[in-house]
Amino acid sequence: GTMNYEGCAGAIALNEYFNDLGIEAWRRHGDCEGVHHLSQKQKPRIMTTQASGDQVEERSCPLSNSARLSIARTCIVQVETGLLNSILGYLRKISRVRIIEDIGDMKVTHDGDCIPHTSNEQRIPIVTFVHEVIPSSQIVEHCRDHGVVCRACKFLSSNKLWDEMNLTQYDGVVRFSFAHYNNISDIKRTINVLEMLEEW
């Protein structure tokens, strides 16, 4: 119930971070997908200026705040989707691994129909799974011993959900959380560490 000063400061910093990310993304990739969705008035212009004795290219970015956020979001989604495709593509090839991405009776569409989640589009970069033989806690301990951070537990989910998803026989689920500041090298390293496990 008290004021969360860290949260308030973080909210301000988050807006600045996304603004800077959007500007930098435009400067590096002025024709990135996010720019194509902007109106003609919002699209950036490139200006070249001459400094005495030096040639300096100055790329102005007259984008609105919402346009910068849109570009930042587009770039983040592109990066995180690539990471997800890589790690999920690998895990789906491991016969003893079950990726927890089912949708049961507790999650329905607006029409009341239950549907499976089959697309990585707009999916947050969190991957959760269990292994038929190796306990989740053992996988996490092994990963941490080799410098890969992950967690294993129920993550505030209810017993009803675990019953519905047929997970009660497991000590928890393994969860990897990625973000746009991760890269494909992190995924490859994670895969290499997992493959070191006996009975993987």
C-alpha cells in the first residue's frame, strides 16, 4: 500500500529508454518495418551538415513520441521472436521434453471456444517446459552451475491449473525468460548446457 519509488522511477526511465531505442533503431535502420507503418508526416528526413574541417553526417529524427515507441516495439518483437523460434525449434525436437503452451478450459476465446496456441507471433519471450526423466529442479541447478539463469517452480499457478494440464507428477516447470537484449549466442549456449545433461 505504500509508494513504490523504484517503480515510479522505472516508469519514467522506461519511457526514455524506449524513446532512445526507437531513435537508435531508426538511425541504424531508417527503412525498418516500424517506419513503414508511420504516416507521411511522421516519416523521418535525413539531413547532412558540414562542420568546418570535418564532414559530419547528422541524421535528424523528427519522429513523434508515439512513432518512436512504435519503432522500438517493432524491433523488440522482431528480436524476441527470433530468439523464441530458435529455442522452441530446438526443444520441440527433444522427444522427452514437453513445452507448456497448451490452453485448457481455464483460458478461452471471446467466443467461448478453447483453442491451442500454435504461433509465436506476439508471444512473450518466456519458455516453460518439463522433462520426462530429469526433475525440473535438477535442470535448473545444472544450468546455474554452468552460468545459465533459469527457475523451476509453479510460478503462482493454482493446483486446478496443474491438474487440468496434467502436471501434478512434476516438481515444477523449468522457465527460461529472454528479452530483446539477449542474442542468439545466449540461445546456443543454453542449448549446449542442456545437452550436457545425462538422459537429456
